[in-house]
Amino acid sequence: MAASYDVLVIGAGPGGYVCALRAAQLRMKVACVEKRTTLGGTCLNVGCIPSKALLHASEHAVALRRYAEQGVIAEGVRIDLARMMAHKDAVVSANVKGVEYLFRKNGVTWIQGEARLLAPGKVAVGDETYEARHVVIATGSVSADLPGITVDEERILTSTGALSLTTVPRHLVVVGGGYIGLELGSVWRRLGAEVTVIEFLDRIVPTMDGEIAKTFERVLAKQGLKFRLGTKVVAVERQGEGVTLRLAAVKDGAESTVEADAVLIAVGRKPNTAGLGLEALGVALTEKGCIKTDHRFQTSVPGIYAIGDVIPGPMLAHKAEDDGVALAEILAGQKPHINYDAIPGVVYTSPEVAAVGATEEALKAAGVRYRVGKFPFTANGRARAMGETEGFVKILAEEGSDRLLGAHIIGPDAGALIAELVTALEFGASAEDVARICHAHPTLSEAVKEAALAVEGRALHI
């Protein structure tokens, strides 16, 4: 007799495992199917967590030069890449074991293997069949590819291969100027590689505020990253121990070549839905291959739901987690709500870049009248003490109501600083509300307060 569950989640990434845990908290009988031999999905195994381990470790190498200016001299410092990679692996292991513990603690059954939908409420994993009142698809996303380019994870890499290089490449070419490419490109630049970023558009991080993007490009260029914008990759070919890229200018088609030791293909991600049997069941997809759902995460087939990267919206781990919690609560009869305009995005370079809500470009296109408040980290006492004064905080507020519409930060610890502004936006706060809150001194968060004051032209420290 097939095992039966209230909820069966397919995929144990941030969306899937959080959905399973929340459903279990709500006293449902839950199972989670994962084809990897470890839990945590792409994020914990070969994405967010290992990349942050390398980003943090590599930042220390650069920080030592700054510390020397502050009177802390470190002699004989060198990079031990093998030890750095071992640290990364240890961090990953600890995190995935943590999810295993949470499953045991909450009574979630982990089914290891590849799932295939047989019918509504019926899922096959290997030779076994499982039944569930509710089936949740949370299979995440995979790296998008470029036509005609074969990834071997040795010289032609996705983010997975770029996280496991055993030597520092002399020259790394990054194809794609988005979050993933810039984060990993900055890691290898800090460790000594020459890094060239090739981007089809005429700017990097195209979804971010234009002023932030221009500043970001300038900062990264100062760190040694080179950019070839408005450039198309025509072909990538292995040549012995290296790689040759054939390029063409988007504007006039002028061709050129670039030689590299390795190439990172980072042109985005796509929903991971292959092999699930969606077509046979009639689960509707969008033109981009995402699973169509309603506001309750219900697909076109009753009893089958989808969350996270497989549905339209930003492909972010924290967005997937919010989806997972909301769906579990919906299945328990509750009425949760997610404000997708209050989902932050962060690029974990140094300095970090973080954003929430609307960009200036979006507000102009929509005809919204707004005011801007900005404050540079050069005028923040704590940033000066840290020797990290690149960047600024930018707040956009609706003219008249002063309601917060968007916030954008480039600077130290931007990923943490944005949380205050996410909260303000979520609760419909005004720029003045943020400005009236007492911020401890001396902290980086004072730059947020000052930017909010600057919306009305009354910043105090500039």
C-alpha cells in the first residue's frame, strides 16, 4: 500500500524545505522528495551559501591592505585556495546537516530520489509510489545556457564549476553582468585573476536603479574588473588548456576574440521542470517555461501547487521561502499575504548593493511623481572609521503623501541595511517615518536616516 501524506513537497531547496517545515508545524503529515543526496537545494549546496563563504574569505585578502592603513600590519599573508575551499565545503556541510536535523525535529519524511507526477495526488519516486492530498512543486531553477555552447565545468563553467576551481585562473571571462556573474567574478578577481565581464546590454545589473548601476560599475572597475558592454558572445571554443571567445558588438556587429583560461556562463537561470511529467498532466506553463499559478499557488491541475523559482517572479531564495510559508498556511486554512513589491534583492560583492521597491526608471515610466533623498557613506562617521566609504543610500518617496516607494543602497553591509527599508515599505511608512526613528550612533544605519531626511532636503550631516 502506498504511503500517504497531507503534503508532499518535490524539492528540498529554500522554498521546498521551508514549506515542508511550516506544514509540519501546522500539524500536517509531510514528506519532501529530493533527488540530491543532501538537502538544501542549489542555494545551500552550490549557490548562495558556498558563494558567500568564498566572498567573505576573499574579502579578507583585500581588507588586509585597508587594515594596514589603519595601523594593523599582517606579515607574510598568502592565499591558501585549498584551505579556503575546505572552509566553503565545511560551511555547506553544516548547513545541509542543519536542514536534516530540522526535518527530524519536525517529523518531515525525507524521500531521496527523483520525483515524477503520475496523477493529481500521486507521485512516483523510483519504484515507489506515494499519495498526498496536496503536491507542491518546488524544484527551483538551473543555470540558463547559451545556444551552441557546451558547458564542461572544467574550462566552460556554470556557477557550480566556478565555486570549485582548484587553481586561480590567469584570466576569467564572465558572460553576464548580473548578480551571479559579478559576485563570482569579484571572488576570483580578489584572489588574483584578471576578470573580464561581457554583457549583451549596455549596462550591468539591468533590473537595478540606473544611478546605482553606474556607480556599481565604476566601483568594480576600480577593483580591476574589466567590462565589455553591448557585446554578444558568438561562440566559445576550448583551445588546449584555454578557451577562445568570438564576440560581436551589438551596435555594429564588429567582431573580436578574447582568450581566457576559463569562462563562466552566468546569463541567468531558468525553471527546473524537466522530467516531472507536467505536460502529461496538463499543468500549464508560461512562454518562459514557468508554471502558471493563481494567487494561492494552485496550478491548472487541482491539488498540484508550485512555489519559488519555478513560478513567475524574482528567482531569490528568500522569495521562495516566503512562498513556501504562505502556501503551507493556505493549505492549513489560513489567509497569509505576500507583498512582492517588498522583496529585497542583494548583490554580495564588496561593497554590497541592495534594493527594494521601485527604481527611478520604473517610476518615470509609470508617470509617478516622486522625490529623491540621498546620503553618501563618505559623510557617515562609522563608514569613515571602517575605511569603507564607497557608495550611498537612495530613497524614493511619493510626492505629496511621502510614502516610501523604493530604496537603493550601494555600500558596506547594504544587504543588512536594506531590511529597515523593507519593513518601512511593507507597512506603508513614509520617508519622514524613517527619518523620525532614532538610529544608534555611530552606525552605518545613520546613512539610512539621513537619506530619509534628505527627501525633504534636511539631511543634517552633509
